[in-house]
Amino acid sequence: MEISSKYNPATIEEKWYQHWLNKNYFHSEPDEREPYTIVIPPPNVTGVLHMGHMLNNTIQDILIRRARMQGKNACWVPGTDHASIATEAKVVAKLASEGIQKNDLTREDFLKHAWDWTHKHGGIILEQLKKLGASCDWQRTCFTMDEARSKSVIKVFCDLYEKEKIYRGIRMVNWDPKALTAVSDEEVIHKEVNGKLYYIKYKLAEENGFAVIATTRPETIFGDVAVCINPNDPKTATFKGKKVIVPFTNRIVPIIEDDYVDVEFGTGFLKVTPAHDINDYMLGEKYKLEVLDIFNDNGTLNAHGLQYEGMDRFVVREQIEKDLATAGLLEKVEPYTNKVGFSERTDVPIEPKLSMQWFLKMKDLAQPAIDAVMNDIIKFHPNKFKNTYRHWMENIKDWNISRQLWWGHQIPAYYLPKGGFVVAETKEEAFEKAIKTVDYPITMDDLHQDEDCLDTWFSSWLWPISVFDGINNPDNKDINYYYPTNDLITAPEIIFFWVARMIMAGYEYRNEHCFQNVYFTGIVRDKFGRKMSKSLGNSPDPIALIKQYGADGVRMGMLLTSPAGNDLPFDEALCEQGRNFSNKIWNALRLVKIWNVDRSVTQQETSKKAIEWFEARFDQALITMNDHFEKYRLSDALMTVYKLVWDDFCSWYLEMIKAPMGQAIDGTTYDATIRFFENLMKILHPFMPFITEEIWHLIAERDQNDDIIIASIPEPKNSDETVLSKFDFTKEVINGIRKVRADKNIPFRDSIELFVLDKSNSIDDAFDGVIAKLCNVSNIQYVEKTPENTFGFIIGATEYFVPITENVDIEAEIEKLKEELKYTQGFLISVDKKLSNERFVNSAPADVVDKERKKKADAEARITVIEQQIKSLKN
RNA sequence: GGGAGCUUAGCUCAGCUGGUUCAGAGCACCUGCCUUACAAGCAGGGGGUCGAUGGUUCGAAUCCAUCAGUUCCCACCA
């Protein structure tokens, strides 16, 4: 069969993915094997694949495939997230582009549009994951708003309400005036903005004079209900007990005293606006002040804003500056930088706003979740995130779980006609409860369900349980088998949104950890270190990359520079390296395929040695790789295999056993080579699934069900240290000869002789055949003294000589040797110094001292050899 | 304002509880090669006073302190 000289991924990838699907290899059912479970971080249902997904899912696939090959029952559950606020925003925008306002629609109509949108765009991202090679159990695909998941969410809400962990109340919340909903504290991003600090004069009510307050938000003066001073501030002491007039409103408000006011800041006067600032709100509570809400939900001023009614808060800010100045009430304006909260979703400044919301009490939920992570029942990789986690968990605040949105799980609270409400999983149950609560006649239609829906994370926090239906059906076969899951692969930015809350839900609903390891990936950046973003246009399309470099190439590119928790500076050159590697493997296959195998040929001694060595080397690398996996150092694990394949297998092993031109290879060597090749493909398969499967099938005849995806990954044996160190020495000799060839311009095709001067008789000639073959040496001779007309080098304490035709520059050689001698002598002195230091000999561990003694002996031997060579050159 | 991390070759990073087998890897770079698997390749090679200073120690990239630079997280100072 003719094999092309370049590896062509496209058709091969398509073919094998389909094959794996046909064979149902990705599907898992509980059985007697050990389970290995990962639940996917569900991407937004209408999203498309970006580089972050690419990295994240590559890692998950590697872990899943490896577990599968280790004989575990591997189950990777895929799914998507309804992404309440993001999806609703998209639908609203789409409707707006068609001239439809959300407010003009009923809830039902809007949801119909949203579902249409979801069906149209949903699931694209899962199809894209298939291109990457993701071996998800597609039969288990879940959606956070499908029937079972929705039911789970509602059930949990009711349960937590019954447990009195969920409550409803008016609180100061983070209001997003664009999305028109409250958001949680975690959805607020604080950014530094360059603003102004306005010094505004408030006239005293009963006498002449002013109190000058400093504020960054002059538009909120309409909500002022007091001015506050610090009782210990001499600057403002004369104002105690007085009253001031709020500009424009003519409202008279008191000057109150509280040591909350920082005497160092501004003028010492603080305007108190309980409706629009969390601190002011607390002052308001303390002093029983009125709350004047001056904003509409969309951030414009309401009737309290008088002539500014209907204007946007930022427009008012500019206008009022002018108007205050005109009225002579603006003392000065200073540039000022402060931190302002922005909505994560819409990127508009958050408006602190009092409103009625639902909250979940977190303190009790947090405790077992803190313990689990601090005691390493759940391990974080890298573990530096433990600190971050603990800090947040120990200061956890109640979670605002209600959103003023329609796309999501509607809160199962039903309001009664004359006030009050009941919470129940269905309207029917709610009605049952209602008739028991009220003493007046009601019908089902009198119940009015809460309009709000739940925070998206209120469904995702149940994900590891709900995908196995463990909420609705807590004792089912799946949940009992797959839970707790093994590894979670996610980004650090959602450690609080998601990871922490899943851990809490896990303890609340299963009384157990929800996963054992959390692998935090880094952020994928471009090669200049910038975050990838649509606006910068620096985010490559993963699917296009796959087309260009092959899925295996891209997977490898993603993994090459990404230790856990580190940002990944992505460069297409990495994919290129991945593609080159694919090609290298491909060509190794081509070599093996063109061999003629003749089972009557006797095995060469060099081949025998090569096999012995590679066996040891393979096990050594495998041990290293497994160690990396245990520590979740996947890039290092990949690099270990990469070097094993490229350097050890291709550059050394294959070169050693390669039959000379036109000759056949013996059966023993051939079989061993195929076995090695197979083992290499097995350990590489989790990283590069497609090419390894293809080669698996090209390299040998296979039975119907003999696919690499389900092959057993090799277990390391103890690798033979002796053969490894002998071979390392051999490599040095070969290197030495190659260097001489390069320096002296002796082409490889011209065979050479090699003389060995080994005074100590310490070297092993077992690998001489290898040296001869790889360096095109016709004859290796052991000699007693330096041969004539040769050029030499020293490895250890053995001298090697290659005959050369050109004259040796003896002076230059002597110079080089002298340099070498000087270095070695210096080294010997430092070792001697150590060994003659009694404190070293006494306090250092015995093996360290022994090592030093060995170094001393080696250095001395080497010095002798160098000196002799200098002497002989001089003669 | 509080906390955490990072600073080792041009780039990205390894170097665990101190001991020239720790000064490394991959890529990039330079030189020579189209050697019959592979130029998406082969062979060879040059790069770092391990951020700075001080300390502990027989010995420090490795421990401690201070400083500088940098990144991230948390936070209601108008």
C-alpha cells in the first residue's frame, strides 16, 4: 500500500470519530468496573467554541481517554447551560432588531421566541466539540433547562425554602439598569474610572452659611435625606444639630453624627442617600431615615428628580454640574479616580438599588465545603487556589438568587390574593397549601406565581448531581455509581460562581464531595499576552485551526504550554509543532511499512542491544509520564511522550535497527519494533486520538473490536538502569564522533575507523556495534597508545581517536586540552576543598560525601588522561 | 485598602523537603547537509553572574528578611 509522505488529518479524523460513535465506545453504563467520571462545564447553549473551550475540553478528553484505557468505566457527561441573562439578552436584541420590544410580549410569547432561538443555535458548540475529538457520552447530553434538570432546580428551591435557608426580602442589591435585573455580588466587576469629585454647597436652613459636601455622584442629591458628620471632627463640630437644605429640592434635612464618616476625606460632610448607596443605606437603617428612590429601573430619574425626570443618570450628572454652578452652589470640582462596579454581562455601571429579592443563606452551607478543600478531600490543582477559596468562603454573603428575567427557572412561589405566599413545586401543590393557609375562599387562578426566575448558577451548582438525576431520584443506579465524580476541569474565574457552590450543593444533597480533583486551567491569551476577545479580533477560530493543523496538532498545540493555573500564551506556531509531530510519527510508520521482513534472517547483535535499551527507556519514560499525570502536569506528560517518540524511538532506536539498504529485517526485531510502536501509540492516544488510531490499524492486522481507544495502556515495569547508563555513555561516544565528522568535514558516507584507548579497562564493548552503525565506523580497534594521524576526544576516562587525512593543528589541540585540563583541575580543587572540610564530611549525609569522593576519583582519572594526551601530542 | 502568586537562556516554562549527575527542556536562533521514513527533516553548535541587596549555612536558583518589577483575587470609603 502506498502511504503518502505527509499526514492528512481531515478524512482520517472524520472516519475514526464516526467509527468510535458507531461502536458506541463513548457510552457508559454502570457496571462492575471502577468508574471514572467527568461532568463538562456546560457551555452556553447558544455559544460557539472558543480557544478557552478548546483547552478545557482537550484536557478533559485526555483524562477520559486515559482512564478508559486504564480499564476504568469512563463517563464524560456533556451538556449545555441555558445562561439566563446572556441568552435573554441575545433574544431581546434579536427581537429589537425586528422591531419587537420585550415589554410588548407576554411571558409565554417571549419564551417561545427564546426556545426558538435555543433550538436554532443550541447544540452547535457540542457539534464543534466532536471535531476536536471529544469522547463525550452523547447519549447522556443534558441541558440545564431540560425537564429533569428543571425539576431538580425547583425541588431544591422548595427544599431549601422548607429548611428556611431561602428567604425573601428587600435588600440593597446590584441593579443592572440595562438588563433590568438584579445580579449577584459575583457578577459585579469593579473597575477604576476617572471621574470627578464635586464639592456642593448645602445652605444651612436656619442661618447663613453652608455645609460643603464632597460627592462623586451629584445626581443622587434628590435622594438625600441627611448629611452626616463625624462627632469627633473639630472641623464640622459647629454644625452639630443643625439642618441644611438640599439644593434644588428645598427639602430640609438634618445633620446627623456617626463615626463612619472619615474625617480625612473631602470636607468632613457626607451626604446620605439611603436608596442608592450601601453605606448610606446602613446609616439610614441606623438612624431611621426615609428612603427616597430617585431612579427608574432603566437608570433614568423618576419624579423625585424634578426637572430632570426621565433623563439618564449620566446625563443628569453633567447637567446638574452646570446647574449647580449657575446657582452658585458648586464650590469646586476635582478630578478623582474611584472604583465603580460594572455588570459583568452588560458592562454598564451597577446601580445599588433597594428591591425585593430572594436570597439563599450561605453560612451553614459553606462550612463542610471549606473543610473538604482545606483537608484535601477535594484537591485543587494548583493548590494556590485553596487560599482564595477559603478567604471567600469564610466571608461568604447570602446569595441573591432571583433575577428579573424570563429565560430561566421561574421561582416556584405563589402569591395569595390578600398577601403572603406559598412555595411549592407545582401550582397544584401550591393551591393545596394555599387553601390550608387562608381563611377565605380562593381558586387556582387567584394564585399568582412570582415573575422572577432563578440565577443560572442556581441550576449549574447542582450539575454533578442533576446530570445523574440524583436530585429527583436520589437512590438511582447512575448517581450511586458515578457520584462522586473524579475530576473537574474549569477556569479559575468561576471558582466562586460555580466550583464553590457545587461543592456546597454536593454536601447538602449527597452529603459527600462532588469531585476529587479540580484542575484550574489558565486563560488563553494571544502571543503578546493579551486576553483573547472579539473586539481585539485576536481570537482564532478553533475549527479553522483544526482544518489547518489537524485536531491532533491543535490539541498538542494547546497543551504544550499550559501547566495548570498558568495563562496560556497561544501561538499558532504551537499547532504547527503539533502538526510536525504528527508528520514525524507518520513517517516512522512509512519506514516500518516499507521493510521487508525475513524470518529466516538472524537477528543482528546491534538490534538485540537496541531492543534491550528501548525497553528500558520506554519504561523509564512511562514512569515519568505517570508521575506527571498524578500531579496533573499534562504538558510535562505530553512532552515526555513527545521526546520518547521523536528522540528515543525515531532518532535512536529506528536508526539502530534499520536494515541496510536492500536488506530484509529479521522477524524478532520487526516484532519488537511493532510492539514498541504500538505501545507508543497507546500512551500517546489520549493526547492525539486520531493519528494514533489510524496508525494502530495500519501497523498490524486488527480484529473487529481491536481499536486503540479501548486498548490497555501499558503498565511500567522496573526499567533496567544498567543498560540505560551504558547507553548514555554510548551516546556520548557517538556524539563525539559526529562532532569530529562535522568539525573535520568528513561526510557520513565515508566510513572511518575508530581507535579506543582505555587504560582503565573500564568500558563495556556491548554497544560497539551501535557505534559502528550510527557513525559509519568500519572497524573499532582497542589500542595501547595514541595512534598516529588521528584526532581524539575523551569521554569519561577513555580516549577515542578518528584517523584524519588533513594535518592536525597540534597547537590548537593542545590549547583545547589545556582548557579542559584547567577546568577539570579547578573542579577537582573545589571537590577537594569540600572533602577536606571536616564540617562538610561530618555534617553532610553519607551518600553526598560518597558522591563527592566519586567525583574526585573521576576527575583525577580524567586529569591523568588529559595530561597524557597533551604529552603525546607534544612528542 | 487586604490577600495570594510570579521574576531561571530570545520566548514559554521545569528545577520537590538546600549538596556542579541543578544550571535544564521545548520552541526560536546559528552552521553544515535534499544521507534511499521524514527539509513539516537530519547532524552539530552558541545562548543564563537563576530580579536586586543582605542574612542563615561547610555549601543557596533552592531557606529567611528587605526592596524593585509584574500578575491575579477580594473589598461599601463618599
